[in-house]
Amino acid sequence: MVFSSIVFLFTFLPVVLILYFLVPKAAKNVILLIASLIFYAWGEPVYVFLMLLSILLNYFCGLEIAEKAEEGSGARGVFLFTVLVNLGLLGFFKYAGFLVGSLNAVLPFDIPAPELNLPVGISFYTFQILSYIIDVYRKKVAVQKNLISFGLYVTMFPQLIAGPIVRYEDIETQLAERKVTLDKFGSGAAVFIQGLAKKVLLANLIGGLFSQVSAMPLGNISVLTAWLGCLAYTFQIYFDFSGYSDMAIGLGRMFGFRFPKNFDYPYISRSITEFWRRWHISLGTWFREYVYIPLGGNRVSRLKHIRNILAVWLLTGLWHGASWNFVVWGLYYGAILLVEKFLLGQWIERLPAVIQHLYSLFLIMTGWVFFFSPSLSSASGYLGAMFGSGGRPAVDSESLFLLLSNLLPMLILAVCATPVVKRLFGKAFEKKAWLQIAFQCCIYGLLLFLCIARLVTETYNPFLYFRF
């Protein structure tokens, strides 16, 4: 089940909201936990047992770590066991096939590769569990003794499938005490509709162009067609993923939770360093807190600092997918960040703003080719098409047709990827609060209507981050 579905919007969510606000305070977490397990089991009926096993294992291991820490010995052993089990489960389901395939490529015989469906959201909820276990071991947070509250932290349906990655310390107090006001519920609903519109009206719209281009034989497309396909994906991945994050944040607010922001207009960045401060913020925060800083961060020698950055970006690539193109994608960004940090950063800052933006977008779009390609060879072929390999034409009639038929949607997407729209509406009504509220109600009502109309009439409704 996804948020941008008729079943979720008109059955699951209304039922959960009604039950949540009808039951007494003591039962609210129970309702959310049951709803979250049903939400997960809707698409993964078998793997819900894996989810329950993870909850029980980490709940009791957390208690054991806290108890051993109080006694003064034994906590480290339980901690390492718990971390290894969690990473082992993630590695088995997500990376076993990749590892076996890589070995088969160099060995003189074949090892049978396990054929397993990837449990949806396993990368996200595993990282949330690890943040809890690590922080309990560090004594940064108190161990959670309430099994229902811990289970809710792991399974909370608004951000279970695709984040944002919520560290336990961010919502520790909210699990026990939170309040939903009319203003908070209304603002949450507005953020949810905003995310739904991003997903349904923008990402799905431009995703059709990317699907069309990616289905073409690479040998037959022009340079312009290849760049249009890459630009379409650049827009689609942003509005798809940031839209889902907005929906998750909005839903959380409707139930009284505050989740961290996950995107901050990343395509307005003037460097790749700035881009990664604005894109998938919760993942970057997780790696900084639990990998980069424990390795020493930047308070080490230059050589070790370089090692720390490359280690983080190697893991970032692997986190996104079990294939060599994701490894290259992660190291590609690691290398660019090293160049900006140690060689060209000050020089880039002196360039005109428009050149900085073009520099960043060029590298970002090039990076997305590794991300959307199914393999390194296909990524190499697509990059070749973008840069004119094989004597292909720069422009042809097909590319001109695609450009002209998608020019207006792309201009709209470009504007929506910046804070311009938000600022304009804020300034237009900043001195007339009642008029602003009325106007916003009309706008969000219209957006919801358009989203529902498109969901009813269109069948194209992918969610790109489900694969992670």
C-alpha cells in the first residue's frame, strides 16, 4: 500500500484516524502499532513476521544492553551481537544476491544465488533500529521499557516504507506524550496534500517522459533525447521522494508527531556539498552521527579524513542498492566532495551564481545516470548517448517533438523545485491572515481534488524509493 492510492486515502487513513481519536490516550499507541503492522502486511504479508521478530529481538537486546551497562560489564558483547544481527538480516535480504553474483563473475564455478524479494523499507527501519541500539549503548537515550512504544517506533506507518529516517532521540518523548491540536492537524493535512500533489501531479507527469526515453534503444536516440530523459528523471526522483517525505511528515503531524525535514530545495544548490546538505537530510544525518563522527570525522589527519569521507559515500551507495552502479554512484559523489573540499571549493565560491548552479546541476544529472541505470554497462551507454558517442545526431525530429511537448511541464517543475512559489504566496497575503487561510483552503482543496481525479483516471503511479 502506498499513500498515493485510493485504498489508502479513502479506506485505511480515515479508519485509522477515526479509531485513533475515539480511543483513550492509553490506547492510541496500540491503535497506531496495529495499523502500522496492517499497513506493512498489506504488501508484505510474509515479511511482517520478520518485522515482529526484529521488534522483539531489539526490544529485549536493548533492555539487556542497558542492564549490563548498569552492572558495568557485558554491555559491549550484547551490543555487538545486536548490531551484527541487524546488519546480517539487512545484508542477507539485500546483498546476498549481489555478493554471490560478484563472486560468480570471477570464480570458475557458479554458486547458486538466493532469489529473495526485498522486504519493503528494510533499509529505513534497520537504520532506525540501529540508531536506538547505538544510542542506548552510548547512554545517550534511556532504554524503552514499553514494548508497544518501541514497536511503534520501529513500525510507524507514516515513515516506515521510505523515511524520513527518524532517530529514536528525535521522538523519544513524543512516544509517551504528544498532543494533537486543530492547528497541528490542519498543518499536517496541508503538508500531506502538498506531498501528494508533488507525487501525483508532478512526479507522475514527468515520469512518463523518462519511461518513454528509457524504453528507446540507446543506439537510436539523439544527444538531446538522452539529456531530456535524464532531466525528466532528475525532476521525477525529486518530486517522487520529497513528495513521499512530505506526506510522511504531514501524516506524523496529524497524529501528533514531529518528524525531521528531509528535503530543502536541493536543486537550488551552488555546489555538490550544498546539494547533500539539502537532499535526503535524514540519511546524511544518520551517516554523520553513526559512521563519520565515530571514525574521527575531520579531527584526524588529512589521509584519514579522506578515508572517512570515502567510507561514508561507499556505504551511502551500497545503502541505496545492491549493484556496482550504486557503488560507483556513491564513490562518484565522494570524489566530487573531496575535490570541492580540498582543491576547488574556494574557486567555485568565486564564480557567478548562475555558473555555480549550472555546475551543480550538470554533476547531479550525470550522477543520476548511475542511479537509474540497471547496470554499469547501461550507465556507460547512456552517458555515451548524452555526450554524443557513436556519431549520433545532436538533435533530431523526435527529440524536438519531445522537447516542445514537454517544455511547459518542465518549466513548471523547475519553478516548483525552488522556494519561489512558497515565497510569492506568503508575501501576497502576509497582512491579511483570514484571506490567506481562505485562499490556502481553496488551493489545498483543489490540489486534493486534482490528485484524486488523476489517481482514478491514470494507472501510472510508481514509487521509485520502494526499491530501497
